[in-house]
Amino acid sequence: MARVSRRGLLIGGGALAAAGIGTLVARPAVGGGMHSPYFAKLSQALRQADLMRPTLVIDRARLDANAAAIRRSTQAAKLPLRVVAKSLPSPALLARVMQGMGDQRLMVFSAEMLLQLFLLHPQASYLMGKPLPVSEFVRFTERAGAEAAGAIEWLIDTPQRLEEYSAAAKARDVPLRANFEIDVGLHRGGFADAQSLAEAARKAQAVGVGVAGLMGYDPHVPKMPSPDSAYADAQEAYAEAIAALGAAGIPDVRGLTLNGAGSPTFRRHCAGTVANEVSVGSAFVKPGDFDYDDLADLMPAAFIATPVLKREGDLKLPGVEAFSGAMHWFDRNTERGFFVHGGHWLAKPHSPPGLQYSKLFGRSSNQELLTGSHKVDLRPGDTVFYHPDQSEALFLQFGDIAVYDQGAIVETWPTLPISA
């Protein structure tokens, strides 16, 4: 059971008592309702498939529509797209998105995921999305072989990591292709100035390391007070990095991998960028954290579905039973309680509308409590849908993904191992 905070109960009890003499203006508006036709039909499909347990559902039609919309943007800009594997951690899901985009470029974030995907897509182009400890480079090399390791663009963020990787590659007679991470304003590491980048590029050439390109990630841009100014600054930093490679004697810099963007900013890059490819992952399924204006035409395509286990028509919380009436009067969205199968996910209640977490009861990964008004008439066995905040690790918590299309669960897609 979720731990009920003594301090929370005391504060909550005092607040509820005070509510009795509060004004009507302070009362939260009553919300709630039942499933829309879309979610009612999805709920029926899950029941018919005997999926009465926490399940991750992907709407295949919405996924395909999102991919088509993204492809229209990147094709119009003549920008190749690299699919971010960590955001879509299922081989079948990745394959469908890659097919929809008509490209074989992947960004991968762990050696384990790289090992899994390289077996499935040996001809794909791979760029690591974060700099891994050199031991992971060695592990991949020993498992997959020198030729495979030499086909990967390994992300290098510091001179020290360049030295570690080049020494490990030389000791194993493995070709090394280095893609330099650059700081374009996120300040999460990477080469932050042209001089240090040029020095690293010269060092790489001197020790026989191939310079494969640059990676500059800019998800901070839409969160800045002036996104336009932030994007202009990021582009200026990226342009300086490109010039630094040229100054270091790297031939045909524009022919290298100049990776930029991410789901929050790829549309800005499509309008104009110094990069020559963009990375996108989460936007294909559009979790809640990616509800940006630039992605307004995309649809949420992934939901968590879970059944209601218990219903409390007159919800009482432990330790504040005497205040239940005042609590329900002050906030009518606490009138009813619904304990669901599982919970505590990186997600928010989505359907039926009006469900909310209980701040007094707290979160639970076993039987999470959701509260609602009298307008939410759920019964045990009915389904609640959450909208994930993100995909990534969350997609790995439910086993096989249930694929929904044309009113039915039509197939299941296994996910990658949790270690990936």
C-alpha cells in the first residue's frame, strides 16, 4: 500500500476542516465523464483479447499517420531521419517506423540494445546517442566482431574518452569511427568550443581514428523564454563546430554525419538547419512530455490500459475518515475512489476524463488509487487508460505491446530486453 504521510494527513485534515468555512469560489470545478467512443471501443477490444492486466497499447493507425506526417516534413526539407531506438524499444515497432520513413538509420543508446539491433539490421547505419564507458565498446567488439564495431559511429564527448577508445581499438586492431558530441546550448556535456573540438579532431587523425561527424542535441530550445533566439544560438554553435572540423583538416565535412534535432525540434530543423540529418523517436507515439505546438498535428499513439479492481462509492482515507464529508464537499472530484491493477507509472490518467491521483493517499505500484466525481461511473473490470509521459524505459514495463487497429487487438510486439 502507498505510504500515507502523517504530515500530509494533518495538513490535509486541517485544510478540509477549513474548507467548511471557505468560499464556493475556492472549490475545484467538478469534472469527470465516461469514455469517449474511441476509448470505449479500445476497452472492448482489450476485453475481447483477454487483456485484463496492465498493458501497453499502440494504435497502429495513429502510429502510421504520425510517421507519414513526419516523413512529409523531412522529405520537404530533404533531411534524412535517424530513428531514436530508445524511444521505441521494440524490434517490430522500430521496423514499422523505419519502413514508414523509408530509411535505415538508427540512434542507439546502449551496447546491449546495439547488440540486439545489429543482429536484426546489420546493414543499418548506427550512431550512438550517448558516450558509453570504454568497457561497453570493448564488450560490443568482443561479441559482434571488429567489422561490426568499425561500422558504428561511437559518440565521443571528451579528449579523455577519445584516448580511451582509441587505445582500446588499437589494442584489438579494430577500426574506430568517432562522432563528436557538441554542446549547442543544452550544457549536458560534449565539446563546448571550437578550439577543443579542432584539437580532438587533429588528435583523432594522428592516431588513425576516423572522424565520422558531429551530434548536437537541442531539446532545450522550446523551453527557453525565446525559442527562436535559442534555436539561432544552437545553430550558430553547430556552424562553429562544422568550421572547426574543416580547420582541423577534415575533408568533405558536409559529407559527414551532422546529426541534430530530436522530437521537440526536428520541425525547426526542417525549416532551416546546418545539420544534414535529424533524429526523431518519441514523436512517433507522442507521449505527454512531447505536447509541443510544433507537434500539434501528431496524435498520441500509445496508452497504458489497466482494469479497475475496486470501487469506493464514498471514498474514505485512513486517518481522516471524519473529514470525508468535508473533503467531498470541497472537492467533488474526490467523491469516488478506484483502485486499479498496478500503477505508479510515468503517466497521467487520461480516460475516463476527470480521474486524478490522490495527494493524501499517495502513489502505489500495486493498487493505485484514482479519484473522481459522481460523473465517473467505473465498476470493477472496467478499463482505465493512462497517457505515458515518455516512452523509453516505460515501454519495457509491460511485456509484449498490444497492437490495436480497426477496432481489435491484431497482434503483439515483443519488446527489447530490459537490460537494453
